[in-house]
Amino acid sequence: MCRNIKTLFNFDPPVTDDEVRAASLQFVRKITGFNKPSKANEQAFQHAVEAIAGISMELLISLETSAEPKNRDEEAAKAKERSALRFQNQN
């Protein structure tokens, strides 16, 4: 899975349309291998991003959990710490 695609479920405040679209864009980039599609592929690329964003939002809205929502700032700090450890161990 692409490391740039983050978990979007069960956060306070809830996920935004922009976050879902950004994750969808990363997914389409990953599976196509295109960072930016050619003119010939641009329409299909954008259609895929929008379709995946729509389905993803439907999924996120329909999911249920009894767990407490995660705090975005705390989760970001944990991710930053994991990243620092991962790259520290590579040197």
C-alpha cells in the first residue's frame, strides 16, 4: 500500500472531502504509475479519482465502531515518531 495513503476512519474531527480525494488521487497514481497523466489519459484518470473518492466516502460514512475517535494531532505525532525511528535505523 502506498505510504502516502492514510487511515481516514474514526477521527475527530471527521474526514473531509479533500482528504478523501487526496487519498483517492494517491491510489490512482499508484496503480497507474502516473504522477500526472497525459492529455490522452487525463479524463479517465480524473474519472477514476472521482469514482474512488465517492465510493470511499460512502464506505467511511457507513462504517460503525464502538472505539473512541482518534485524535488527529496525536496520531500525526505517532506517525512522525515511527518515521524518525524507521529512517534512523536505515543509517
